Amino acid sequence: MIEEENSQEEQFRDHITTVNQQGKRIWIFPKKPQGKWYNRRKIVSYFLLVFLFAAPHIKIGGEQLLLFNIIERKFTIFGGVFWPQDMFLFALTMIVGVIFVIFFTIIYGRLFCGWVCPQTIFMEMLFRRIEYLIDGDWTHQKRLASSPWTKEKIIKRISKHAVFWVISFLIANTFLAYIIGSDQLWKIQTDPLGKHLGGLIAILVFTTIFYLVFSRLREQVCTTICPYGRLQGVLLDANSMVVGYDKTRGENRAKLKKDEDRQTAGKGDCIDCLQCVHVCPTGIDIRNGTQLECTNCTACIDACDHMMESVGMEKGLIRFVSENSIKNRTPFQWTKRVISYSFLLVAMVIILVTLLVTRNDFETYIMRQRGTTYKMTDHGQVSNIFEINLLNKTKTDYIVELELEGTTGKITTVVKELKLKKEAQLKERFIVELPYSSIENGKKILYIRVLGNGKAIERVKTKFIGPSL
Ligand code: SF4
Ligand code: SF4
């Protein structure tokens, strides 16, 4: 294995293709992709782009479709509000999400990166296409980059970066809408400038970050920064589906010669046209084998299929395939690892759905007020001061009443009426009086029924204390 790693063939793994010997960045000018897979990706990206930009502005029952308000600790997923008290559910949803991605990666490789990741969607389907539109295809872009600052170059550069800035501004606004909420964002956008200076600065900072990511960093995010990309080495195995080059069919690679019988000449199907390399947005040669830099964008499949078709050979020299399938010519295999991850995922989804469905609309805590003890009243009763902490996760206002269940006694609230506002918390004190005779060994377990607008909404167990004889 070590021997294999150090072999000549594996030397391409010792450096990244976007950095030269002197450690300087090699700028990638990928050729504009075309073909079946690219068209499919375009359709997927249109849906995702619409969703990404629209989601924070869609409301379900008055709540944002998706909100991740870290500042106010309010999170909504598909309109369902997650309060700090529901954090375990939110955390579980995130864990299930991560496990899903891991499981998906084990089977389908880095498909998420090439097809769903917002970085790729914005980069390849927005910024790159604008670049093709303004600067032209890769050869024009290369020429323009090395050309002197002519009038044409200045106009193209200014217009391209102006459009990049506007899109980055839109992305920054959308990003903030996910974090602070679209209503708050609207206030920042429409109120007088000085009123939300912090918000405006945040928009400008994020605009600059996104602009730099998509105009300068680009593929470096996927190849060197993204932790998910770095995880591929441990997630993928020889049975994972990846965009792969069929070495057994393609080698020995050689340029096409007119009227030559390649089989007799001992040549493989790869005509060494380098089209797969030219289209690659991360600048790699997929013929070297599965690499961390590959985002499974499928551009090389399209490029190779096009070449195979034009020289009259069978398509699929580069295709979605596992390393084992290439080696053994076998279809996809359900390995033990895949099966165990599937079970784990299904179990977690079932637990999550059960917890979500059975999630309470209210969260009630009733405890004796800290630092207080019992009191004997003039009429031979024992009293305790309690504190109720009631969280209302619904969108209804309630008038709350408290009742003792299964025992005689009296509840007196400190305020005249307990008002519980929608999506709010109520914290109040109340006094419970019980007959002296009902207390055994200095304590009594109490059940308190909580009524909201006349209907029972909660039943809480708590402890009452009294004199012990
Ligand atoms: S090797 Fe192919 S699939 Fe991988 S990033 Fe490059 S073009 Fe996309
Ligand atoms: S596009 Fe296909 S034929 Fe051309 S170099 Fe790549 S693998 Fe070989």
C-alpha cells in the first residue's frame, strides 16, 4: 500500500493543481461545460436558487420557513418554532442531517458538493455563467487575463465585478434574512440609515466576504477550506459511487490517429484530448483516479461523452461508477457499512419525527419559591409560595387559571389575572393553602392543573411542604 502511495502514478497527490512550485496560485479557466449532465444540473440549480432566495420570505402560520436566529435563540424549520427548551430537538435534527450527508456520501460520493452545495450553485451556476457571458469562454478569458489594460478589458472587468458585487449584495441580504429574519432585514433596508447602522455594516461586510469568495477564492473553498471536502478520505471507500475514469477501458491512452485500429495497436479508448481536464472547475485530471478535489460536478462526463461520440466510440469512459465496479465489472454493492448507516439513519429519523409530533405546545415548571418555607395561617391551614414558569409556543394568547387536582385547598395568585401572551413566557408567583390534616410527614405531592382560556393545557406535579409531626 505504502509502496503504491509512493509510486510515480500517485505523485499527483503530493501537490494541488491550483498551486505552483513556488506556492503561487494557478488561476483556473475552466471550459464552459455542455451536455446532458450540465443541463440536469442547471435545472436542479434553478430550483435551489429560487428556494435559497425565497425561503426566508415564505411564511407558514406567520413564521419564517427557515430561520436560524442565533442572537435571539429562535430557530424555525419549515415554520415550526424551536425554542431554547427545544434545543435537543434542533440538535437532533442537525445530527440527523449530518448523518444523512455522511450516509449519502458513502453511497454516492461527493454528489452533494457538485449538485446541491450553495457554494457550487452560486459559483458555477451564477458567477461562472456571468463570467462566460461577459469574458467569453476559457480561451478568451485566458487571453483577456494576460492582455494589457485595453479599453475592452477595462469595460469587461468593471462590468463583471459590478455584477458580481450586486449578486454578492443580494446573497448577503438573503444570508442575513436567514439569521435575523426577513422582517428585521426589511426594517434595516427601509428605515433611515442611522437607525440600523450595525445592520448596514453587517450587510456590507457579508457582501464583501461573498464577493471575495466568488471572485477570488472560488474553487479553493472546495479544495482546501471546506471541512466536508476534507472528510472524503475517510468517508469514501472502493464501493462509493464517484465520477470515475474507466482505466481498464481508457488505458493505454494515446492521441487519435487516422485509420488506426487502436485495439491492434494496444491503445485504450482515451484519446488524450484533455477535454475532461479543460472543463474541470477544480483543475484536476480525473484520469489519475478519485481525488479529494473532485466535487463530482460531472462536467468531465459531459466533455468525455462528447468526444467519444464524435470519434464513434461508446460513451461512459468517465461516468458515475465505483472503483470496485471498474475493477470487477460488477454493479453497485450494499456493503455492511452502507446497511448499518441506513439502519442508524432510519432509526434517528423515526425518533426525530416522534419527538416532533409529540412536542408540547407548552412548557410548564412549578416550584416552591426559592428560600421560602411553609407558613401556618390563622385558620389552621398551611401555605406555600410557588412560582410558575410557563412557556407558550403557540400563536394564541391565553388567560391562565390554576386548579388543585385531587385535594382540597386554595390557590391564590399574586396578580389578579395570569395573562400568557403568544410565543411568550409567563413567570408569576402564587400561594397554595392546604388543610393541615392533608400533610403527611411534612410533605404532600401536589398535582396542579393549568387551564388556558378555560381548557386544561398542562398538569404539573410538585411538592408542598408543611410541619412534620
Ligand atoms: S474531475 Fe470531473 S467531476 Fe470532478 S470536479 Fe473535475 S470536472 Fe467535476
Ligand atoms: S475527455 Fe475522455 S478521451 Fe479525452 S482525455 Fe479525458 S478521458 Fe480521455
